[in-house]
Amino acid sequence: MVSYRRNNPTPVEPAAPWPVRLRERLVKFGNLSLALLLAFLAGRLVELSGVVLTTEIPPDIRTVIGRAFWSDLLFFLKLVAFLLPLFFLVRLIVRGERADLRGYGIIGSLALAGYLILVNYFFVARVPLGADLFGYSLADILYTARAGYQVSVLSVTSFIIPFAVFWMALRYFNNRVILKPAAVFVVLIIGTALSTYGVSVLPARTAFKTEFAYDVALNKEAFFIADSYAYFMPSEPGTATLQSKAAVRFHYLDPEYPFLRTDDTPDVLGSYINIDPSSPPNIVFIAVEGLGRAFSGPHAYLGSFTPFLDELAGKSLYWENFLAAQGRTFASLPSILGSLPFGDKGFNDLGARMPKHLTLLSILKRNGYRTRFYCGNGLDFDNQRAFLERQNIDAMIGVDDYDSSYYRPPGAYWGYADREVLRKALATERGDPRTPYVDYVQTVSMHAPYTVPGQQEYLRLFEERMEQLGFTQAAKEKYRQYRNIYSAILYTDTALRYYFSEQAKLPTYPNTIFLITGDHRLPEIPMSTKIDRYHVPLIIYSPLLKRTAQIKSISSQLDLTPSLLAFLKHNYHRIKAPDKVTWVGSGLDMDPSFRNIHHYPMKHTINNLIDYISGMFFLNENTLFAIGKNMDLEPIQNDEKLNELRVEFDRYKTMNDQFRRELKLIPESVYVAYFPKR
């Protein structure tokens, strides 16, 4: 029967039954989804083109392309199953003509924008963004973004092309039925099944020759979602960890304080250093932002671009296979100065909630040392000020503490460049030369956007260095893609040469021990393996050295404080240190051969604790690697060893989780016995 509107002779067709309307809406959704698929594919093509144009082409590029598009397809199938209920929800709000097109345009644009933002982050950082986003304050995120992000043709194009494809395709598919109902139902069933059964859309790491190749192939939005889910819904450590004999290496004293143990660290440095028991040495740490072994020191696989540090290493104790404890700067201070556990987002993140703890700074301050910290950026970044204040440090020099005699280039978001920071450290009043001191200098110039004073001169030195390294013309072209980064590395190396030449003129220099290391390896030059981001040099140089050594055995930043304090208290009668400690590390290994006697957790990003090293094996999430020459990694199948490392890692996680919940490191009685209340 045909009905008529009142006062209108035009007949109104009766509404179709709801099953028919539902099927029509599903078919419309499926066909509009083709526009999003094409937009994602366009985005992937732009991403791959950007990688080819701005960086080196992965050696297994065919594998990368194939796995990339397969990963994108799987992600798309899972995404449409998620977008379907959103589409129906939006359609309740969006009415009128072309409501389907506008409704899908809204949800599709949001999904596409998220994907493209993550692709642009990858263009800048050369690593995919994961749950580490949630570990920083908004102020830190904006500070980093202003310092590192620059609008370019590539960044603009990466948004314009996919969005143009999306909206043009959306209009095209809005009036056409390409997918029949059966095909749409199959797509939705597959997508729902993939989501329900938790099928990962991320490719297997073992399928790629380098870490960078894997990062290129990843669907950046899929990785961000998976990493964020793992962060907000963490799995619990296995219950068998506490019973494993492999997991216990220290004599822990009190289950209420999971890291409290006796200090049995041997003195391994004393035999290398001339000692006057009545005159404890000054100690200077130089933590070089982004300094990696990949481009520094002997056998650097990218060639060494630090000629001064190479020269200094030949006069020093030099560890070729040293490891940072973290993949970013956030945990470097507590790792280097305190061998402290990570907690949730790094020890510094605890801020005012930091429990009583021991560090090299606080212990040496108690022994009459003057303590100072220098950097060229803001002291509050990564909560460094809060950590240093807890050490009762004598002086903290940050971006606000430089006068007009120090040069800060316009637009230098990170603050003062390395030469200025080192010059400031040299200019500080030393006081009585008989009073020992600890200085900690943190550089920043080897950080995006890699702009340094006098950059043209360092670009010239970069070209000279490539000649000295004997690069072919093809290799030179490849390296020139990172010319600004390499010029910044050479700038910092030159600044360090200046610093040591000036240090040698000071009366305190003959009695000073210098430690130079990287806080982590910079990521913008593509990394070869998962351990590459941690692989940094360690140089211990001093006029007090009796002999030099080139050490191939593996040690970590977590070993520095235990070994330095063992050296000081064993050789200088006035240095007193507690016999109960909370060190995570066990001390430096001085063996010249390539080996590893240590067992460490390593924090990949501020929110991700997924890496562990034990002996000559490295565990990344659930993938086991054998560590080879030059710290190369080879994926292996060894269930017994995999389970052993999982047990060890779970043991640490259990202890760390207890610390995170209860915030107990050292009993009040032990702390007050060493630091009496005044």
C-alpha cells in the first residue's frame, strides 16, 4: 500500500524492513572502507618514498615492501571491524544528504590522521613511536617537538596525498557498489576474527636483516596501538621466578627491601691507577648525548667520526662493548650515579616521592667532595632537578645560569651548545684545590635538529673525514643524507678536544679521573640491531693511569658506581661507604676478551621494560638472540636458554614492581647510620 503525506499528493514509499536497511548500511560501510584502504596504501607509498629519499635503502628492500603491505592489509582488516560500530554511532548524529559519506569521512579522517602523524614522527626520529608517549609530561613533549620537528616538503606531502586520495575515493565509492554484500560480510568476519583471537599484524623481527628494516616495515599505527595496549594492560611476571637459582646472584638481606644487599663489589680499577691514599681523586663524568659505538671508536661499523675521542681512548681504559642502561636520556643519571632500579617510568619520574637511596654523589658528598652538575638545557627536563636536589648537590647549572658571555644561537630550543657547556664547567670556581670534587657534564648538541654553531665548518670536516675513512663516492652520497648529524658529532668531538686541552692547564688536572660515555645511541641514523641503541663507548682517562687497556668484555652504566666506590674505599683511607647497598649492577669487567659475566635489565623507552641481557644472550620481548662479534645479534631457537632468561628477567620485574608499589629501597636505620640526622 502507498501512503501520502498530508497536503502533499506525492506518494511516500514505506520504509524497508530493518534487516534490509542494515544490510544496505553494511554494504555502504564496506564500499566506503575501500577509500580508507587506498588512503593507507597511498600513505605507505609516501612513507617508503620518504625513506628512499631521506635515508639509506634497507638491503632487504623487497622483503620490507612485501611485509609492509601485508602488515597494512592485516591492520586494515582489524581496523574496519573496530570502525563499524563507530560508523553506526556517528550516523545517529550525522543526518541529511550524504550522511554516510560525511559520517565515514569523520571516522576515516581521524584514523588516517593518527597514522600519518606517526609516520611523520618516524621520518624525524627514525624509530616508531610507542607507549613512551605516555611517559612524558605535556611540557616535555612540546619542548622536544619544538626542538626536533621541522616542516618540510616531505612532511606536508605525507598529509596532502593520502587525504586527497581518501576524499576523492570516498566520493567515488559513495555512489558505486564495488563490493557485493557477501564480500563485505567476509571482510568483516575476517577482521573480527583477527581482533578476537589477538592475531598480531606486526611482522616477525627475525625476517629482516636490520632493526631499521623492521621499523620501516611496521605499520606505525598498529605498533603504537599494540605498544600502548601492552603498557596499559601489562602481563604479570611468572610465579616461578623467585624459585629459580639462575635468578639469584646477590645476597639480598630483607624481603621488605627487594634490592637491599651486601656490597661485595671487588676493586678492579686500583691496579691501573697511581694512588696517593691521602689524596682522593677528582671525578668528572661527561655524558655525551647520543654517542654510540656505531660511529665512534675502533671497528665502528659506520666508521668513526670522533677522531679526538679515538685518540683519547688510546691513552685510556677503553670499553668497546659498553652498554647504556636505557634507550633514552630519562634514566641515565640514576643509572650512572646510583645503579638504581627503574621503577615505572625511570627513577627520576618519582620526583618528590623518591625514597631514601644511595648514589655516588650523596656518598662522596658525605666524604667531603664538592658536587656539581652542568647542562645547557632546562634542569627540569626528565625530572633531573628533583633527582639532583635529593643528592644535596652543591651546584646545578642549567640553561638559566649562563650570562651574555656565552653564545646561544637564535632558535636553539635545547639551550646552549656543547662547547659553551664545557666552557662553563671549566670556568666554575674550584675553591681549595685540596678539596676533591665530582663534576657531571651532560651535553646536548648531538640531538635533533642537529644544528650547531659554525655548522658549515663541521660540514667541511665531515667531507674531510669521509676522505680519511676511504669512502667510495657511493658511500659518500649515502652518508650525506645524514650530513647535519655527522657534522654535529664532529662539533661535539672538537668541543671535547678543547675541554681537555683547557683542563690540562688547571692545577686539579693531575689528580682527576675522567669518565666519558654516551647516554644512549642516537636513533636518527638507522640502527642495525635491537642492542645498537644501548651500545655506547666508555673511556676512563686520567693522568693518574699507570697503563692503558682496550677491553672487549661487556659492562654497563649500572656497573660504574659500584666499581668507583669499591676503588675509592679500598684505596683512600678517608673514604667511607656503606656496606649495604641497592646497586643493580655488579661492577665493571676488566677482562680484555669478548665475554659477558653480567645480567642486566635495559629500559627500551620510558614506558617499556622489554630488554634483558644475560651472558652472551639478549632477550627482546619474546625473541632470543645470541650476541656475536661487534655486538651483532643473531636470532636463535633455544627454548631452555629462552626460559632461563625469562626467569631471570621476571625476577627483576618482580623486585622492580615491589619497589614501584611500596617505594622502599633502604631501611631508615641503615640510611641514618651513614647519613646521621642533624
